[in-house]
Amino acid sequence: MSFEEAGWVEKFDGIWASASLLHVPRSLLPKTLTRLIRALRPGGVFFMSFKYGTEDRTRSGRLFTDMTEVLMEELIASAGLIKLAIWTSDDVRPGRSHERWVSAICQRIKPASSG
């Protein structure tokens, strides 16, 4: 299923988007995040990771949208998520130790309690 086909509403307590959103064009990331956030229950947690950088590039026919900590913060804020943590790490796959990742854990805002 593509991200565009995701139609869930408040179904999940968490979403694990490890190295998947990086294949979404930067211009479509806000719309894609809105769709995924809608699938989270209020208070649900969202993990996402991107290759580190500022480029939008194609390698071997695959699109890559890179992020830095600042770009990730902007994406999270524009999506209306609460940032819990952002960090960078080295790639642990053999032969890729020169590559870096930026990851984030966020939370869907809980509605104010009535009463």
C-alpha cells in the first residue's frame, strides 16, 4: 500500500516509519504526515527516520529526501506534532559507516480533557 492509500482514522497507538518517509518527495511530506497523523490515536507516538543531509536526490532510480535536525524540527512543527526527541546516528550496515541518519520520536497532541 502507498502512503496515499492509508485511510485509517485514530486506529494506532504508534507508527514506526523507519527509512520509509525518505522516499516521499519533500513537497508531499506535509500531506503524507497529515494522513499518517490522522491514523494515530490522540497521544499516539510517531517514529520517523531519514538519511542525513539537505538534498532531494535519486539514486538507482529511487528518490531520497534527506533531513537535518533543523529540517526535521520544521517538519514536525508544521505537522502539529509534539517533538519528544531528535537525534543523529551512524549507519550500522557493513560498508555504510560514512552515512548518517536523523531520527525523531513525536507525539500526536492529546485533546484537552473536559472536566
